[in-house]
Amino acid sequence: MNTPAIRTPKFTAELVADQLRDGYWLEAPDIDGDGRPDLFGYGLRLGEIYWYQNDGEWTRRLAADKFRMPVGADFADITGNGVADIIVCHELYGPIGTIVDPDTEGGKISWLENNGSPDKDPSRWKKHYVGRATGMHRLRAGHFTQTERLEIIGLPIVAKEDVHAVLPVVMFTQPDDVRAADEWPMTVIDDSSFRMIHGAEKKKGLVPGSGLDTLLLASDEGVTWLHFDQTSGEWVSELVGTGELTQFERTGFKGSGDLDAGRLGDDAMAYVAALEPFHGNTVAVYTRDPGGEGWQRTLLDVFGDPNENGEGPGHQIVCADFDGDGDDEFLVALRGPWPWQGVMYYKALDAARGIWTKWRVSDDSVARIATADFNGDGRLDFATIAYSVQNYYVAKDAKIMLFRNETPPVTTDG
């Protein structure tokens, strides 16, 4: 019997931008329409959103400025012209600048209209308003209930009443004329189930026979899978696990902070990897119980003790197949300080029994990871941006880095 060999991951680091004044978010869409993924990224303080052209030199271009506190983002071709537009939520906090101080007039979502070729029009991208909800922190764009119009799901992290008050999960539906619309129609998906939503990941193909996108949420409640049932016309919520509960008395945080679902073989949701709790220090993996009912949690790592604010170094989880064997590995983004910073790479040896192996594949401070095949060689690369956010953590020597995948190809022995 031939079995895939375990290959040590190999990535070659390449500098995209250094001496960043702030850093937080990163995505990898094809912005100029040349078929190669580019990057866009930014921090919370300056309000400047840059994109980096995949032209061999990573030429930096300013897409927008004067954004007050841009936070989470996504991208989609909103205008239908074949290039990605940028969608951003912004104006999360008030003067204090932390989660205890949500801006009750903010929590806005806007989209930036891609101006096309960078050589054709160097001006700023035009800003369009979508809608708002206090505490808006994450958003995901896709087709969650139907495929005719783009939908944007907005996910606040805090409410005006309290940091841990219940939150509304809302959805904005694309209007007939996206350029002329004053705002997008909004519906409330759920306003009674979630508190302190920090992580949200869009996943397609998890519901058999459905081409719709679904959501995985990391919140006070733990790990939740949220999807729309086309037959009943209702949203369905499945609790995967309650997350990290042992630190609550010390830190005030519980549940999960970020997450992603991984494929193993034919199972598109064979496991869910999570960082726990909010800005947590704990890496856990959820796999289905042998009988198929419920999930079991395996604790893999604890990266340091919570700091004086009750926070750990973890910020994001990304699942993807980096070694090309058909199974997803997952990456953990650690903001720091050293030694709890960089990117850790985990691979399942026997997920059902909770056996995993890991490597450190980056030493730099990381807030977010973006994945794409940047050089077209068929292997998935990843890029990172440092976590440099006042009142939380400010990385030294903040950078955007690209890690080109040079992992050996799949071989078999037997």
C-alpha cells in the first residue's frame, strides 16, 4: 500500500514592505486583472489603504486615505467589471481606542471601487457606503442565501451597552445600482445568540448539494457553524465547541477568537482549528466524534500566559493544502512578543486521535495571513502583515512578508 510521505514544509521569505507605521489587515485578490494575485493591507491608525502590485517589485499604490480606523475587510467584484473591489468596515472605536469604547455612530461598512489599471488612473478609488451597526469588526462577502446578488454579512465585536452584550449578525444585499445606492438593504440574521465575535471565516462546499457560502464564527460562545437552509428558508446554527473556559476568572475572556475549517480527504469539514479565547494563547482542534454525533476538542498548544490585559499572542487561523496531498494543513498567526510570534504550521498525522505535527515557518510578528499562488507554479504561498496596533500590541520592525512555497512535491513509498 502506498501512503503519502510527510514532507517538511519549506518557504522562502521575500520582503514586500518594511518600516510600516501600523499593521493589521491583509488580503490577496487580483486587483489589476492580470491573473496574478496582488495584496492590499493596512493598519488601524493612519487610515490609509494600500495595494501592492505583483509586478516583480511589489509596487505600492494608495487606494484610499482618510479612513477612520479601518478594521476587517474582504473583496469582491461588485461592479462586474472583472476586477476585485475592496470592502472595509471602519470607525469601530471612540477616543479611547479599545473594545470598551465603541463608536455608537460608527461601525460602518464601505466599498472602494477599483479604478482599473494602475497606469490608466492613478487617482484614489471611489468610496461607496453599504451600511452600519455599532461595533462592526468583521465582514464577509459572498452568496449566503442565493446566487443572484452579492451579500455582505457584518459581524460586530462589541455592543454600545457592554463589551460582552449580545450582538446582531446582519446581512446587506446588493442593490440594483451599486454606484448610485445610498446604502444596501439590511436584514438581521440573529440578534440573540452571539457575544464578542472576533473571528469569521467564509467556507463553500460544506453543505452537500449546495453551492452557497457558509460562515464559521468564533465568539464568546465558542465555535459556531452558521448556514442558510434553502429548503426551510431559515438560518441554521450548529455549535461545534464551547472553546477555552479555564481562563475566564483571570482574564474575563472565554470561548474562541479565530478559526477555520480544514479538509481531510473527501471531508470538507473534517476538523475546525481554533485560537482561543479572544486574542488567545491556546490552539485547539475540533474533530467529529467517532459516531458522527458532536465534536471532540483536542488541545494542541498554549503559547505563553495571558498578559496584563488578559490577552495572548494568537490572532488568526488559516486552513489550506500547502503540500499538495489533498489534505489541509493549518497556519497560526502569532503577533508576539518573542518567542510567541511568527507562523506555526500544523499537519494532521491522525486527526481522529488528535495527533498532529508542527513547524515554525516564520519568525516575524503576524496579525493576518493571506494565501494565494503568487507566482503561478501551482503551489499555495502565503503572505503576512505585522500586528502593530496601539493599545493592544505594537510590533517592532513591522513588515509585510511573502513566503514562497518550495515544499517538495507529493511522493509515495510502499
